[in-house]
Amino acid sequence: MNLLGQKIKKLRQEKNVNQASIAKEMGISLPAYSKIETGKTDVNISRLEQLASIHKIDIGEFFCDGLKEQLKEKDEQIAILKDKLIESLTS
């Protein structure tokens, strides 16, 4: 599953609705929607606009969270390396 698919799934789950409900709102089949969440299909801009409208978010939020998560992971990795470096210098 890709980051975009994960974000789309998370938004749906936060709304406490099933895939079929979102698929119906979008006017697509359940299998087509499922492929969006699992990352098995590319999502075009019009689909993203639909999803943003359904979830009442700005379309940019689909991308910002992925970047925030990646930056958070990098920050955590840097903190671990920093601690290891300090430990090696002080021992």
C-alpha cells in the first residue's frame, strides 16, 4: 500500500464508513475504490478532488501528511544517530 492509499483509507476509517459508501459517493465500483486504497491503481486529480470534497479537506492534505511522516521518521533516525554518536564520544 502506498502513502496516498494509506491516507485515503485513514480518512475513510476516521469517518467510520465502509469502502462501498465512499465508492457510491464517487460513482465508482467497490473494486475500483478498493484499488485506490491499496495503491493498485493511480489516482487522477479529479478523483482526488472528489475524495477531498467527500472528506471536506484541502486536496494538498493528501500529500502533506506523507511528507510529514517521512520527515518525522528522518528526525527520529537522526536523533538515534546523534545519541549513538554522543555515547561513543563520551565512552
